[in-house]
Amino acid sequence: MLAFILFLVLSIPAGTLRAEEKAVTPQVVKENRLAQAKSPYLLSARNQLVDWYEFGEDAFQKARELDRPILLDIGAIWCHWCHVMDEETYADPEVSQLINQLFVAIKVDRDERPDIDHRYQEAVSALTGNGGWPLTAFLTPEGKVFYGGTYFPPEDRWGKEGMKTLLPRIAKLYRESKEDVLVMAEKHYQELLTVARPRPDKLSQELLEGIASVLLAEGDLEHGGFGTVSKFPSVAAVKFALYRGTVKKDEGLLTLALKTLDGMAGGGIRDHIRGGFFRYTVDPEWRVPHFEKMSYVQAGMLENYIHGYAATGSNLYKEVVLEVLDYVRREASDQEHGGFYASQDADIGSGDDGDYYTWTPEEVEKVLDPLESRAIKTFYGISASGGQEEMKHDPMRRVPRITMGIETLAKELGIPADEVTHLLQIAREKLRKARDNPPVPFVDKNKYTHWNGMMMSAWFEAYKFLGDTSVRDFALKTLDFLLAKSYKEGQGFFHTYQGGEARITGLLEDNVQMARACLDAYEVSGKGRYLQDAQSIVDHCIREFWDPEEGGFFDLPSTAKEIKRKPFEDVPTPAANPTMAMVLDRLYYITHEARYYDKAQKTLQAFAGSALESGYFAASYALAMDYHLSPPAYAVIIGKKADPKTRALQEAALATYCPGKIVTVHDPGEEGLLPYPPSPEGRPLVYVCIPLKTCAPPTNDVEKMQSLLKSIGG
């Protein structure tokens, strides 16, 4: 089918417009329909000459009325090449007139509508082998793909066909071979309905060990991470490798996890000046990133590094954690009301290709005194000598990355190591402040529910091992805000909150990540209302997203007419189905309601037959199965919540590194039925258990409790 469509498209000669379509008349710039949009990405195109529609029935109805194909553009506000295509291609008067005369044009923000993005990424990738952003797809008036790609320049260049050539070809193809196009598009659509359908099977330790072995084989033991061309953080794979390495004593996976954390901490993917992490690097050595900063990346990095710190005590990992927290507080969150912002742009305009985040030696020298300048340039490789970290458009620009240890730098500078550390800290702060003034990269202040859920859980994890109550309290503030503003009982969560309005029906991922955050909030706060919220959210998911025939959860509600998928692979965030399985198991262990265990079991079984094929993308699934087959430790604390001794037990239990553990506090004065008997003397006690199997004798000794948690967890 692909060969046939490509033949049809490429066989149509250029220059085949009808006479009335050839002339390009002057077009007056005025606001188009996107002026009414809420998305910052769509609003950025409101002055374009293209007659854009938002995705919806109006656009499809217009395409049917005019009998025209649809041009679909999917991008994001943080996407550099989306901005390039907007400014070069869609701003071109000839291109815009061709689109307006021959197509119905639809523009989609992939963050606002990840469900639409996923469907069309899958469809275009199956046809062309390419995906990503911007995504350019040509659809029938019914919304079915028959051709597509990613970035298209206005004219032919770099061996790539430009829009001025492609658009007339596509229009002529549809006009003169419409029946063939419709048949092929329908056939492709039907094929997508059966693509990558999960295969159920039984759960087993053999399957678990198999996934662990494949994950290790796919890892880069030299530089860390996964991939040979570009590198994404792969946070779920690192989490699983660290867990298996520390708890199950798998030395290979532990080496891979630590190598990855070290590589990212020292590499260009980390913003060493402003804090936080970029989305990915274009090379396998973590040197040169794409500079956009995503909320979900900060959440994943925060969780990975706090676990790395808890497992190893590494000061480097703790430093990274504190930097991420500082960056998010300062630039990527609503400190007044609660909530985490979606993303920060890669650049400050079309002429900025990473310049804001990179430095030349001269720029450093203008800001710092000679000793500070020498220290920064030497430590972070900002020198005139060049290297692989060079930016192609400016050979003198450098991506800061750690090139040596503090002790080595101290010897070069001839001053003590502790003075070097202080010197670097002062110098970094000066560099950061030098670029605090506008213009700065745009921040999308949408509070996307699924990413907020991930971030809250990461902040709760950071609180457990740092003991900083301000971290816990801001996450609780965010949770309370979203529960009040973006959640409706019986309907679940909306997908985003922005400008005083909750919008767009929530997807499975939105509800799952918020259920997880509620359980985390219940553990760190001891407030039973968060447990009730978690149950309400999960019960909603079971009603609206559960597949009663084959198990597992669909990404869209049962009423949706679009192609529904069961999110299983971690691309790029931890997948919704295995995350839900972990949430269901936690609810079962806490509430003893067997229906939760049953759904967790059936969810994991639904993917067992195909999980091994997914390699490291099945890391969340493997972790969920591991916790399901070998339940983690559970600390049940019985005591008055206001008692300092009860709080001391809770804080010590939370701060014990034991991946997957559950910690709950039960106040005899608040609860009619306690899970275990309280102390006759009224002293707080803790029962350390293997959930629903056996418990050690109760104790009020902190060290004994921690020892029991570690022994059961291991």
C-alpha cells in the first residue's frame, strides 16, 4: 500500500494547477480562527495567512462540503522545528494560498491533544517510517491518512521536496485518483485497528528475568542510557534498573543505572547554569541537547536522582535533585496557587538555535572575574579549542558539561577543593542572572494533569529522602488545587487547567497519574481523604476505560469513537497501564478490596505475551509485575498522628530506601477499625509486613523498623 501511494504522489508532475489556481494574489495579514484558541501554540499562528481550523467537526464538515483533502499540522510551542516551519513555510504567501485554495487546514497542539497526536503519529509512521514534530499529514475528509511526513520547507531543498511542489501533487492526486486514495486510506485505517495488539499470557518470574536481560543488553554500558544515535532519559528503564540492581543485587543493571545517572549529570542534557534537564540529546554521549525543557522530564529526572541518592548517598545526585527543585520553583511552577507548568521553549526566537543556553568564552569573560571565568571555562569545557559539543551554526558556542572532577580543577587553579566548589557556585549564579532579563524562552503555563501528577509524585519522593517539608507542602498544595479546579466526581479529571478554566476530557493517563499522586499524598500526610480520592479516581477509570473482554485499560473513554489503544510502552513517560497496575496493587494492599487485585492481575496478564518484544520500553511493566509477584514491604504505623513519636516513625519509614514500599499511619482516635491492634500503653507501634501475608512483631524502635523494611524489601 505504501509503495502504491508513494507512486501515485510522486508520479503526479509538478506545475499541474488549474489556471485560476496559479496566480498568487496579495493577502492581507489578519487574525485567523486560531485567535479564539486557548493553546499558546495555536495562538502563535493566529496571524498566519493560512486559514487554519482547530481540530473538530467544523473542519471535517468543511472538507466534505468542498470535497477537499485535509492538511493536518501537529506541533508544540516548545518545538524548534515547528517554529521554523511556521515562520518559513506557513508564512510564505504562495504556500498559504495553495493551502487555502486546495485544502482544509487543521492545526493541533500535541500537548493539548495527545490523543490526536498519538493516532496520527502512528498512522504517518506506519506509512512513511518517520514521525515526530512537526507532523504533517494529508487526510481524507473523513480524517484518514493517505500521505504525510514531518518538516517540509517552502521550496525543494536538502534533497527534500518543498510544499510548493508537494501541495499541487497531493491536490491533483486527490482530484484525479480520489477513489484509489479513499480505498487506500480506508485500508490503512483498518490495518491500524489491529496493529500492535497486546497478547495475553500468564505472569512468571521467567518473563520478568527475560525483560531484565533484554533491557541490560539494550543499554549503553559505556555512556549510560539507551540508543546509539540520540539519547532520551528513559526514566522508567533507569528506575527499574536501579531497583533490580539494589534490591535484587543485579550488578549489571546497577552498573547501567549508575552509569546513566552519572552520564546525564555530567553531560549537556543537564542545564548546569539554570538547572533542570533538556528533553534529549542528538548524540549518544549526552553532549548536545535539544534545548526544550519538559515538565515530565523534570519529574522523571527528579525521581531517578532522588532514588539514586537514597541508594548510594552520592552528593552529585543530591546536587542534581536540589537544582531541579530550584529550577521548577523559580521558572516552571505557580507558587501562589499550586501547579506545575508544561514546558519551556528551546529558544527565544527564530534566530536562536540554542544560543540562550550555550556560551562562548567571550560571553563568560564579560560576566565573571578572571578566576571565576577560568574555573567555569575549564570545568564546563567552554574553551576555544572546539570539540564535538560545538553548535554547528556557531563554532565558538559551547554546551556546558562537566569535563573533570573538582579535585583536578583545584590542582589546576592551585586552591583548595572546597573553595573551588564555592567559586563555581558563585560563578554559575552570576551567569544565570546575566540571562534572567527578557527575552527569555517562553513558558507554557498550562497545567497538564498527567504531568502534574508525575511531578507531584516526584516531589513527594524528594520530600521523603530530603526531609524538606516545603517540598511536600507545595506538592500537597498543587494536589488540592487540581482536585478542586480540574476534577469532577463521577467524571474524572480534565486534561488541562489554564487561565481559570479546566478543559478537555481527561485521558486514562491523566487519571492514573493523579490516582498515584493521591496515594503518595496519603502516605506522606496521613490524611485519609487522599485515599478516598484515589479510590474514586480508580473506580472512574474502571467504569470508563476498562476492557472487560481482554483486560487492561484503553487510553480513551469507552464512549470515544476513535481508535483506542492500551498504553503499555514507556514512550516517553511511564506507561499508563503498568502504572495503573501498581496503583491497583497499592489500593489492594491498603484496603484489602480484592477487586483491585483482580484488575491489577488482569491488566498485567493482558500484555504478558508481547512484553518481551518491547525491550526497555517495557520497564514500567516489568516493575509493576515485579511488585505484583513479590509484594514490597509495608509499614503500618498505629499511633496518634499528633504524637511526635508517631511522626518520627513515619518520617523514618518514608526515608528508608526500599523501592515500592507502602507507609500508612492509623490513628486509634480517628479510625473505628484498625488494621492491627494498638499498644495497650498507647505508645505508637509499627508493623512491618509483606502485604496480606505476614508481619514481623510490632516495634517502636526506629532502627529495627528500618532494618525490617530493608530485609523484606530485599
